[in-house]
Amino acid sequence: MKILGSLFTFAVIGICSVFARPEINQKDDTFYYWISDTSYKAMITGVVDKYKNDVTLNPYVVVEGKRYYVNQIGPGAFTNTYVQNINVNSNIESLNISYNAFHNANNIRTITLNTSKVTADAGAFDGCGTYIGFSGKGTESLINDYAKKLLAGWGLPVNKDYTNISDFNRKQALYQLAKVVHDNFNINDKIAYPSNVASVLALKQGNYLGIARAFRILALNMGFQYNDVHVGGDGYRFYWNYVYVNLNGSKRWYNVDILHSNFPESYSSKIFANTRKQKSVLEEAYSGSHDVNPDEWIIFNNQYGYSGEKKYTPEVENFDDWLIRNRAGVRDN
């Protein structure tokens, strides 16, 4: 292998925060690397052939007979390349994706995460193309880690205990999160995977279902419990979130429709719509082109919307049936 000198000096600042001594620049047939002879770790810093369509991240690179184990995609590693499909080898123990790793990587189509532990710095996917999609067993790890990084960046709690707080404080926290999602995410059903939570979080855009899923995942990573927030909709075009409030000892479910709500700077209970209000919101959105029947509203039992996700049975069911089956309370009408 050929030592590359200062080929990637532009990344030294970011790399120094990862390795104590980034001493050697190396390459193989596919990637350029920074390697450390103290930790025996390797960071991918670039693609050798920028016109190559498909690349595989192998678990290690060999230098002078020594193995250096790949554990990071560095800043700018895929910038301005023509790579479309990235396959992460299942033998990679863990993988972190650095800030701006995919900046201007407009051709990326699929990232298949075959390793179970994947993390990403906030901004890892800023500036990447809208074709990007995620699959593989590491997708859920990536989603939940990235959700926590986004929450921290917005100044919101991570893994807080919401089980013993008042309903008012619970609603305040959900309002704050809903407002952040409303302010930072855009509706766009033209991206390649608009209901895949990984793509929606990465791009901060998606369709109604994708953004509702993103809100739920963010809420869970804030510290809300699995059955505190769900994703539902009319099964036709619009999707939103169900949240519960324990009103006078009676669990009642409200609709939080982030994309059809207005958010003043201070807390407003108006975003927590009962059935009648949500029905009127949808009737206005449809402008008479579709009948709105709350009896037909649905709930999703799956969470993430990516290829290969564990399937629940049923994946989707009638919301009223779900409430009865789970003895989960009633809708606020």
C-alpha cells in the first residue's frame, strides 16, 4: 500500500477529535483511510474512485500485515462522489457516521446497515440528496441515536422520566416537541422514502406519515413511554399522532396534527384536538373532495417504515378496535 502524505489535511481537525494520533494515511481499492497505530481503528475519509456506483465497507484494512478495524465514516467521506449504494459489512462491530459525512452526496440511493450498532453525529446527512434510503438491522440503532442527537441540538430532554409528571407538564413537553418538528421539518412526498423514519430524520422532510412517525420516535427518545404516543390517520391521505391524557382518572386520546396546526411561541392546548375538531380540520383540508369518517381512522403498530423492519400483526388496524383490544381508554369526542 502507498502512504498518501497529506491527502486529506482538510479533515485533520475533525479527525483529531476521534483519534489521539492520526498518524498514517492509507488506501485500498475502495477507500482512503486515516488509521491509528495505537487504537488499530480506521476511519474512512474518501472514495478512491468517485465514479464507482456500489461500495462495501469491509471490517478492516490491512497495513503491513496489521489489521485496522473500520469504525467511522469521516467528514466529507462521500462528498461529490457518484456512489449510489453503500453496503456495511455485518462483521463491522460498530460504526459512527461523522458530521457532514454525506454533504453533497447527491447520488446516494441506499445505505444497507448490516451491523447492529450504528450511530451518527448531528448533521451527518446535511446536504445529502433526497434519494437516500436506509435498511438493515442497524437502522433502528441509527434512528434512535440520531433522534437523541437532534433532541440535544434543539435543547430538548433525552431519556427523561415522564411517568410521574402532571398531565399539564406532559402536554407542555409534547407541545414543545411538536413545535420543534413543525418548525424544522417540511412536508415533501417527492423524496424517495418519505415515510421511512431514518430518511425523514436525515433530510428533515417527508410525507404526513413519515413526519408523524418521526414525532413519535423523537417523543420516545425524549423519555415518553411506548404507549404514550402513537401514529394514526384516516388511511387515505392524512396522518397524525395520537397522545393520551389521564383526565380525572380516565385515559383519553387526543389528536396532534403537527402539519395542520399553528404554534404560538408559548404553550397552547389547541394542538390537542378532540375527534370533532380533528374531523373539521380534515374536512377543511380535503375541501369536500373526500368524506371524513372518524370510525375509519387507523393506528400503526409498526414504528419505523424501513425495508426489513420487524412486522407486527396486524401492521395497521382500526383505532377504535385497538383501543378496545388493549383496554387503552377512549377517544375524546
